[in-house]
Amino acid sequence: MLNAVIVYLNSLPQFIAEGVVSLISTATAGLIIAFVATFYLKKRDERTRVAGVVLEKRVNCGQEILFYLERLSYHRQMYSDKEQEWYELLQSYDLTLPHGRLLQYADVFSSYGQFQDFFKRLEETITRNKLWMDKKVRFHLSLMQGYFAQINAYLLTMTRIPLPEDKQLSDEEFKELASILLLQIGITLDHEVNGLLAHLETLIVDSVYKLYLKRPRKSLTRNGMFNMDMIKIAKTLERKTLWGTNKEKYFALLLSQICAYKSVDLSESDFEDIIKSAFSEG
């Protein structure tokens, strides 16, 4: 077939043969360009379609997370005969009082039951939406999750305080005392909790307007807690939050509240020994 075409072209006048060859070359180049352009456009359309899906999912999950965490924005102020007493108590432990004598706190710290419900549903909300978050949002949410998990663990340490046999906390007493401590925690950490929420809002907005589709090579939860991201979160909580840097003060507050609540007299040395023992175990 090719030989027949060559013979046919040779039989034609030279200028016609050259024109035919030029036409064939142009057509071939056009077909190649059209194929490449079509392939590129299809690939770009596919990326655009995927980006649209990811953007929609990310907007929806961001809205759900922020809508749920609005509970941290609902604030209450303490109005009772204990206001002055609590102000002096928290000040005596050198804990932060961001609003001075106005003892304000987020509604989720109002009671032990409310905090437990908030914490449980926060974990469920994060789990349901983590697939569509970008790396920075996922990291910050893990940081917030760890922050509240440490507060929850702090409350549970009440069950490990060595009290006399006849002074052990009942379930109802534990919940009542935990609610008191949560209020005090909420008052002293109010500014920090607001800051964590505000930073999350900024990260979620950035993740929508600066859509980055490259898949992360590593998961925050790989190897359980033994990975660089989780270690960084643990160090940040320990060294860069009011909660982490003041944990001994909070434990001393907890211990004094239990002793006052159960009318247990501890000598100063016993008090210090319990604190040292708790932190040497940690």
C-alpha cells in the first residue's frame, strides 16, 4: 500500500506531489495536536470535577464542625454568693482569670454531664468528617480533641486520690465535685478555648479558598500514638497551652477541693507528697 502511494506520487508533477506531502504532514500534525489537546482537556475536566466534589464535601464538613463547636461560644457568667470566694480561690493558685472578677465560662463547662456529652459528640463529629479535612485542619482538631481529653482525664484522677476508707467518693459525689471543678477550669481557660476555636475557623476558611488536592502521604493516626504528628501534638499541649503549663496547679486545686468537700485534713507534707507522687507516675 505504501509502495503504491509512493509510485503514485512519483507519477505526479513535482509541485502537486509536494503539495500532497505537505497536506498529509499538516493533517498528521493536526491529529497529534488534537489528540494531545483532547487528552489534556479531559484530564483537566476530571481534576475540575474532583476538585468540585472535594470542595463541596469540605465546605459541608467545615460547616458541620463549626456549627457543633459553636457550643464553645455560648458563654455564661457566674452570679452567686460564691463569686468572690471562687475569685480569691483561683487567684490564690495563680491561675489565669481572663475576665478579672467577671467569672465567665463556656456553656459546655456548666456540668459534668454536659461536658461528657460535648466530648463524646466532638469525637463522633471529627470521625465522621476527617476524610474531607486538609492536613492543617485535621492536626488542629486532633490538638483540640487531645486538649479536652486531658481535661476529662484530669477529672478521673479524683478516683485515684488516696482517701480514708470512710471518705471515698460516691458516684453522685464524684459528678457533683467534677461539675464544680469543670466550672473553675472553664473560667480560667476561657480565653484559651476561644483562641483554639478562632484558629480553627481560620484554618477551615483557608482550606476552602486554598484547595490543595494532593493526598497526604502519612496519616495522623499511623502507628497509634507513636508518630511525629501525635508527638508534636503532645508536646504542644504540654508546653504551649495554659492547661499543660499549669497542670500541677490544677491538680493542687483538685486535691484541695476534694479534701474540703470530704472534710479530710491533710498535712502540708502529705499534700505535697500526693502531688509529687501523681506527677512522678505521669
